[in-house]
Amino acid sequence: MAIKPTIYKFRISLSDINRNYYDTLNLTIAQHPSETVERMMVRVLAYCINAQESLEFTKGLSAIEEPDIWVKTLDDQISLWIDVGEPAFERVKKATRLAKEVKLYSFNSKSDVWWDQGQSKLQQLAISVYRLKWEEVQSLAALVARTMDLSVTITGDSAYVATEQGECELGWVNLQVT
């Protein structure tokens, strides 16, 4: 019997000062059995950073041909492809052929090595790449509960996250922006 995903429910009060975007998000997230809490929370953060109409989580790790998050147009074209982690160059290149805009959010302890090794190839592609600090992602993951309310305030290149369990700030570096 296959291991089932763990379900999380988040009610997020989002304030994106950069884009003057304010919303209340009710997200139900399925954490794949092979996915860490850190990776799941980076998906949630990437969702908040890019929040807009039609933005949705895909099947993620369960569907390797899909990104973690996307926006599809009414005619089923992919207008935004978002991946978290350190994807292979071939996957990113394919994403640029399938989507109008591609964003990557790198976050783990191997992020620097991944960027150093792939930077010359990735810079040839019209993509945006952001790197989050691993220690800050771990701080966010430590606050997670199966059902929780979050307040996320985005300003500049950082997000301030407050929960009933505590608070943390996550910053990111723009490695490549299209």
C-alpha cells in the first residue's frame, strides 16, 4: 500500500507591499511522502510571493511533468511555471518552451553549489532565479502545524511570517531576474 500525503490547511492573511496586493488565502496543501516540511513551506511562500488569480498548486512531486505551482490561461497555456528546489537544467529548459514565464526558488543547503555549477547554462535562459537562506527556511518549518493561521507581509526581498507558534523573517537573493 502506498504512503498517503499529509494534509495541511493554512489560512493566510497576505500583504504584499511591493505589488499593493492584499488577500486572504485558504490553502489546502498535500505534502508528498518524500517531501520535507521545508520544501512544502517554500512552496507556500512562493505561492504568496506570486499570488494572483488562477495561481494554483499542481500535483507537484506526484507529476514530474508539472511544476510545483502554475498559472494556466483559459486556453490551457501555461503563463507562469514555478519550481522550488534545484531542478536539472534540462527541466528548466523544457519549462521555458512550455511557459511564458519561469521562476525558480532555490532554498536548501546545496543551493550555492547548484547555482555555481549551473549558472552559465541557466543564464542563457529567460528565467528568474531566487535563493532563500536555508536557516531561515528551517525557522519557518519549525513553526508549522497541520492547521494554522499565518500572516505574511512581503516587502522588498523579504517576507515576515507570523503564526500563533512564533514568527520569522525570510529573505531571498535575486540570482537572475528576467
